[in-house]
Amino acid sequence: MDHGIPSVVACPGCGRDVPNGSIYCPHCCGSAGRQAAITRGALLGGLFGLLIGALIAGLWSALLGPERATWGRAFGVVVTCMTTGLMWGMIRQRGRQ
């Protein structure tokens, strides 16, 4: 008895077989679907990076104290984490079809 996950599923739009786990149908959506998936991945990755960066900057500022923690460095940490998350999200979604 094979209760595994099927390797292909039918697209609800066109009925063609699409690899299971696809985030868009390459037959229906084409390049517009791919671009939307990459944009969605970038948005989610950027938001995740922003939250992680804010957490790291907040902890770093709390550990150093308000006298020694500079806003420029804390902002740099947040922007760096957000940019990394944005790129990670784009690359991750681009690899999926």
C-alpha cells in the first residue's frame, strides 16, 4: 500500500498535470505567475528579515544600554537582516516551479 503524496496534481484552471507543490501553473500563468511568486517570496522574506533584525537590534541595544548603543548600528542591523530575508525569499521561490 502506497500512501505517499502524488508527484503531480491537476491544475484547477486548465486541468493539465502540474508538479505537486508548485506555487503556480506554468501552463496557465506562464511568466506572470512566476514573477508573482518571486515577488510574494521577496515580500515574505523581507518581512521575516525585518522582524528578526528588529529583534536582534532590540536585544543588542538592551544589552549595551542606551548610552552605548547607537541608532545607526541598530538601523544597519535591521536593514541588513531585511535585505538578506528579501534576497533569501526571492531565491527560494525562484527555485520552486
